[in-house]
Amino acid sequence: MKKRILIVLLSALAGDMIAAETPASIESLYTLDLQNKFGSDEAKLLKSGEQEFLTLQKAAMTSYTKGTVILVPDWSQHAASPRAIDMLRQQLVDYGWNTMSLLVPEIIPQPDTENMLVYQDLLAQRLTVMMEKAKAPYQNIIVIAQGSSGALVNQLYQSEKLIAPQGLILLSAYLAEPKLNQTVSLALAQHKVPTLDIQQQVDHPFAMAQAQLRLQLVRKHLKNSYRQRLLPGSMDDSQYQHWLFKEVYGWLNAQGF
């Protein structure tokens, strides 16, 4: 009996040591940090299959509601990223928009085609849940997607693996591999979602490399609603974020939202 108890205790101790040695994932750390910072009023868990993921949700602070803006940060950022995402989710509520910001899946180790497809599938699953949550009669859904996450979301609309929103705003969208980056431009031209394509003057080279090609492909494929803008500065600058908000708000108004 004593021997059996000793074995059980040693097994439990070994399990605790293994658990202690296993580092927490970046996503779980972001989840805990954002829950602590924003509390249950904003930080809400949604479920995709068996997996839960965090969103930050804010209701419109106006007497009317135009719809919901879903914000998708770059895969190296979190749902309250200071690189424009948090500014947009905080300010748009004062202009009639609910906002939902997504904690994206953890960044892939190697951006090859196979890993990219796995990440894209996880992203699609989460966005499908968020679209369903945001859906309301007579209201619009706008998706603002950044960096490599934005590039993949753009492709999901072209392949019709996601229900199309009423508008798509891309912030410095790119994939850091030349051939894959070209497919982003083609997908953008082929799907029919009205698109505002914003780049920054100080940007990733792959984000800038396709600007001219995108304009050419949009004309070739007769995409009706596409606007490309180059803004001065970078996403880390407060002045850039000021101009970015004006650009986003102006485009939404021009689209009739």
C-alpha cells in the first residue's frame, strides 16, 4: 500500500514538473493580460469548435447604430494593438459603430504555403463565429484587417470561404514571400467586396511592392469599388493614426454607411 502511494505521489510530482516546464502560449498570455486590463465588459470569449478565443467588444456610443466593425490585427499583434487597431476600436464607437477586435491565432513559425493554409483556416473559423455574432437586421459589417492577417482575409473573400462583409479595409496587407504576395493582389482584384487599401509611407517592403500591380489588376478585372491610399508616417505615429481615422471615416461615409 505504501509503495502504491509513493508511486502515485511521484507520478503527480513528475506531472507538476512537466507542467511547470511547459511555457504558456503567447495567445494564452495575451488573453489573460487583456482580460485583466479590460474586464468582462469588453473582454469576451467566443467559441470556435472546441477552442475558445478572446474578442474585445464595445457598443456604439450613439443613439443609432450603423453596424459592426470587426478588427483583425496583424498576426504579430494582439486585439488592443497600439499599431492603429486599438485607436480604431475605441474611436469608431463615437460614430455609430459597434466594434469587435479579434485576438488572432498564434503566429506561424515558418510562413510557407502549408503553414499559411493552416493559419488561414483557423482565422476563417474565428471570423465566421464573429460574423455570426455581429449579424443584425439592417446593419452593416465592415472588416478592417492588418498586415499578413489582412492579406489572408482578403484571399478568403476571393475563395468565398467567408461570407462577404459590406466593406473591407486593408492596412498594409502583404505576405512576406514574393509569389504569395502576388496572389494577394489578384485575390483583391477578383473579389467584389468594396475595398479601401491603405499603405503607409514607412512600410514593410512587401506591403509597398504590389501597389501598382493592384491598381492594374483592379482595372483589368473591373472591380467597381476600390480605393488605394498612401498615408505619411507609420502606424506607430500619433499623426499617422489621426490621418488614418480620417481616411477610414471618410471612406465609410463615401460608401453610404
